[in-house]
Amino acid sequence: MKIIDKDILDVEFITHEKINKLSTFHTKGVVKGVFYPKNSKELIAVVNHLTRNNIKFKIIGNGSNILISPQGAKSIFISTKKLYHYIRFKESKCFVSSGVSLNQVYIHCLRRSLSGFENLAGIPGTIGGTICSGSGAFGSSIFDHLDYIRILQDGKIKKIKKSDIEYGYRSSSLKNTIILSACFTLEKKDRQDIREKYINNCNFRIKNQPKGYSCGSIFKNPEGFSAGWLIEKCGLKNITHKDACISEKHANFIINNDNASFYDIKYLIDLCKKEVYRRFSIRLDCEVEIY
Ligand SMILES: Cc1cc2nc3c(=O)[nH]c(=O)nc-3n(C[C@H](O)[C@H](O)[C@H](O)COP(=O)(O)OP(=O)(O)OC[C@H]3O[C@@H](n4cnc5c(N)ncnc54)[C@H](O)[C@@H]3O)c2cc1C
């Protein structure tokens, strides 16, 4: 891609960036190119440039909920990883930019004895990616304490209240938006209790979730069932396909043992879907976005 727009000349742009730098699945291959804006001005300039030129793009945070396909790799990515990060507080209100990790927000909240992020902190995502994906853990959702977000729309910054967002279990109406920042209202609580909850959650993850390259749970839990249990009952735990593997520790996790491609992981996703439907007549719905 030839960059001629002077507004974006200074923005870092890497052609043929490796997918393993963009997605925690660490699959093989490269994408067409990635912009790494440093601040909102650069981000806005990049989005305007791509929109004006009808260039397909995808914004990405930590890439911990996205499996990039060869088709998706043909588009341009905008990463929020190097975007100017801020976390500001005004009493119990917390203002955060989109590329900040949940863990960072938790640490800052803990210092102020503010509760709201201790159940979410183990999710390895950014604020933008988490809101877009409707992520949650341990009975909490990113929307529980959300007040509003600021998004970029038609070249302008727009405030959207939580009441104007449609969201549910691991879903939101914010796909294809550009989230710039978010504001949360948190609760003052005992600092020791907040920390203890976080540590218990971390211990639960260490005990029950596998290490390695993954995007966490592959499938949403169907109403009344655990996706992991259904997959396990189909005898698929520890099944491998080339360098991809259905985890022995948690059947709803697919692990890239190092060299797996998009197709190797997709093969196991399709196998789980097929076998769970054959045995239980339940259709599994992906939690991980296949882009
Ligand atoms: C080990 C592990 C454990 C996990 N545990 C959990 C869990 O307990 N609960 C859970 O819900 N998830 C879990 N996940 C999945 C994942 O971490 C979450 O979905 C996370 O919130 C995704 O954030 P991200 O920044 O990585 O988003 P990405 O994967 O980068 O992007 C996800 C989506 O958000 C969009 N997006 C990213 N940034 C923005 C932005 N600024 N504006 C608009 N859209 C944006 C992308 O376009 C994409 O559609 C886990 C993943 C791993 C690897």
C-alpha cells in the first residue's frame, strides 16, 4: 500500500507483520500491514485515511480473542498496543484509554480501594477489545460498571452511554466501531477483600486453565451446559491435529503447540462442532472471533 496522506506519514506502519505478534494464538503467516498509532490524533488520521480510500481494516487490541484467517490477513490492521495509555480517576469514576490492559486497570483500582475489576483482571485483553467482545469472568462482565464509551464515528468523537449499547453474554453491538476510551463507576471496598478475590481468581485459572498459545475459551457455553464438558464427553480432550491440540486440562481451550496454522486450529473447531452436534444436537457458537 502506498501511503500518500501527509497526516499519516509519521504513523508507524509495518508491512507483512507476523500474525504471531497480533494474536495470542501465535499462528503462522503474515498480514498485509499494521498501523501502530501513538495517540488519538494519529489513530483518527489513520481511520480517516483508510475510510476515505475504501481500504478494509480491522482494529485490534491484545489479539486474545481473534483467530486471523488467510482472508482476514489480507486487510490492514490498526493496533492499539502502542497507543498513548491513560488511567485517570475522579473519586469513584475511572477514565481509561482503549489500549490499556484489564490487569493495569485492576492494579490502579486496587491502590485506591476501588472494586470492579478484580474478577476481570485475569482476562488478557485491552479495554477496547473487552468491551467489543462483551468479555467477562467469575460472574462479572465488563459492562457491569461501565458508564459510557467514546468512539470514533464519521471522523468525529462521539460519547455513547451504556444504555445505548446492546450487549449480552460475550457479545456487543460494538463490532466494527473504534472505541477510544471508556468511563467506569467503581465501588469503594476493603482493599484486602479486593486483593483476595483477585488472587483466588488467579489461582482458579492456574489450576483449571492450560498454559500455552490460545485465545481462551473457543466456544460460548450453550444455555444450561458447559462447552468444555460437552467436548470432553465427545472424547475430544487431548486430540491433536498437526501442531494444534484440544487441551487435556480444559476441553474448551485449543492450544497452538508452536507451529499450528489457522487451518489446523479451524480443523479442531469444526471437529468439536460436528461431534457435539452429533452426540447432543447442540450447536456450539464460537466465542473466539474468526476474522
Ligand atoms: C488465557 C486466556 C484466558 C481468557 N479468559 C477469558 C475470560 O475469562 N473471559 C472472557 O470473556 N474472555 C477471555 N479470554 C478472551 C479474551 O482475552 C477477551 O475476549 C478479551 O477481552 C479480548 O481483548 P483483546 O484486547 O485481546 O481483543 P482483541 O482480540 O484484540 O479483539 C477482539 C475484538 O475486539 C475488537 N477491538 C479491539 N480493540 C478495539 C477498539 N479499541 N475498538 C473497537 N473494537 C476493538 C476487535 O476488532 C475484535 O473484534 C481469554 C483469552 C486467553 C488467551
